[in-house]
Amino acid sequence: MSKFNKKKSGDLPAISTASLPDIVFMLLFFFMTVTVMKDSSLMVQNELPYADQIQKLDKKDRVIYIYAGKPSERYQSTYGTSAKIQLNDKFADVSDVANYILAERAKKREELQNVLTTALKVDEETNMGLVSDIKQELRKVNALKINYTTKKGDAFRNMQK
Amino acid sequence: MARRGGAPEVNAGSMADIAFLLLIFFLVTTTIETDAGLDRKLPPDEPPKDNVVIKQKNIFTVEVNKDNQLLVENELMELKDLRAAAVKFLDNGGGTGEKGEKCDYCKGARDPESSDHPNKAVISLVNDRLTKYSTYIAVQNELVAAYNELRNREAERLYGTDFTTMEADFNDPKTSDAVKDELKPKIERIQEMYPQKLSEAEPKKN
């Protein structure tokens, strides 16, 4: 009789978790390969516009980044809501852009100094006035190769907002 | 004298926890980078040497106002029609080019009132200081698309591939030098057929 009783006792068998580490390691390696380390934390809102005629950016050591947009929410109480430029980890003025480019250019290896690209990561809500000011500054220091960094997508999505 | 059968087994139950910890660390400290965009070249900051006179019919003016509306050749236009209008203008080939040559590859209407030759045709983009950046990018995108459409057509006809694929291969660091040397004259030839002459005036101040 006891044989039958044993079968009825309703405990579910434990699920083997032996393969759990393997799964997690798989995820870990996926993220390690497709992502890159953050080098500066964003202090501006940075919702990039869409475009579909895009070209891939050069290698990372040949690119200088300039961010622009409204300050993120936690900085709005100190810096207001009008669009600002972010260079490295600080907010900056338009007049600082030229010096920043020269300083960054001096840091790079000599053979790369002529092939640098300036990537403009500008929030889609920004007015063109600020972007034009940045472009004027870039022209002054002869940083003529620029790249408007965008997300890949249909350009008409920009107009719907 | 408790155990005899070899080394004791290591408990691997906490392996998952360690892996999770690493995973979360990488999730927090890294970002998925957006590393593509529209490449543009700014004009050098020097005064123009001599006043180059460009005939009005060789200029295609695109204006964007502060309400993000488009004025193309003094007519209001929707963004979706811009690409076709730009292609029509660039591909017109109504006259002769810089060296007096006729455009034998143009498939346009050959309207004498529109551009003479692709190497004379200039697109002029004027925007307002209050234009939204996203609109500006959309307009830029459409104009680049017009050039790419024509370049792709010619690349397809001459070499059987797209211009954009050739360019992407050329810029790819993984492509070998031999392939690059082969691609370079092709790309240059196509670029010469439809040179990208996109001028940006300084924005209007209100």
C-alpha cells in the first residue's frame, strides 16, 4: 500500500538550475561585445533625429564628440531649460568650442590629427541657431569634417512631432 | 577518514549569482553607441577669392522657416516632394557643363529654364535660427538622398553595383587595400558625374 501512497504525495520535482549560469554568461558576453564603455555621462537630453542616408562613423579614436540639447531634468533647476552645449563632462559656451576642438586635436596622435571628424550629437528639439553657432566655431578652427549623428530610421518621422 | 573518493565537489550554486553581478555591472556602465550619421563638409572660413557668378537657373533654393515649412524655388512644398524635385533639378542637363560638354548621361527633361549640367547645379539651403534641428536633418537627408539616387543609378549602369554600397565598402576598415584601390577610381568617377554642391548660407536672424 505504501508504494501507492508515495506516488500521490504532491511535491513537484525541483527544476534543475545547473544551466542557469550558462544562460547568464551568454547574456553577459552578448552585452560585453555589443556595447562600449560610457566615457562621459550625458547632462543634456539627447534624443537624436532620424535619417536613412547615413554613413558609419570613423573609428572611435578619430572622432571628437559635441553634445547639445536641453539640460536634463535634474540640471534644469540650475541651468534653465534653454539648449546648451556639453563638452566632455561640463556645460560650455559657444565660445569654448574652438578651444575644446584644439585641445582634443592636440591630444590625438599626429597622423590622426588631419583626419578627425567632429560628431554633433544634437537633440532633435534644438533650434538651428545653436547648431549654426557651433558650425561657425568649427570653421574657425578648420574642423571641417562633421557628422550629424542620427538614428537610423525614416526621416519623415522627424516631422511628425 | 570521512571521504575517500577523490576531491570533494565544489558547490556551483552561486555561479549564477556571480554571473548576474557581472552582467548587471556591464549593463550599467556601458551604452549601445549610435555611430552613424550624415557626413558633411563645412566650407573653409576664408573670404571668397573672387565673386563667382552663378546663374539663377543653376541654383535650387531650399528655405526652411521657423515653423519648419519648406519653400523650394519660392514655392511652398511638402518634405515628401523635395527629393523628387531635387532629382529633377540635378538631372536636368539642359545646357553645357563647366568645360562646355553636354550631359550625355542625364535622363532629365533638358528644360533650358532649369540647371545646365550636374557639375554646375548648386543646391542652396537657407534655414532660420528657430528652425528645429530635426527638420533640418530631414531636409539634409532628402537632399543627400537625391544625390545618392542619381549616383546609384549611374553606378548601377556603369559598374553594376550601388554607389552607397561601394562607398560603405570603401570606408569599412575591414576592406583590404587592393579592393579599396579598385573602388577608389570608380567612386571618384561617379562623384565627378554628380558632384555634391550643397551650399549652406548663414541662417537668417530675426
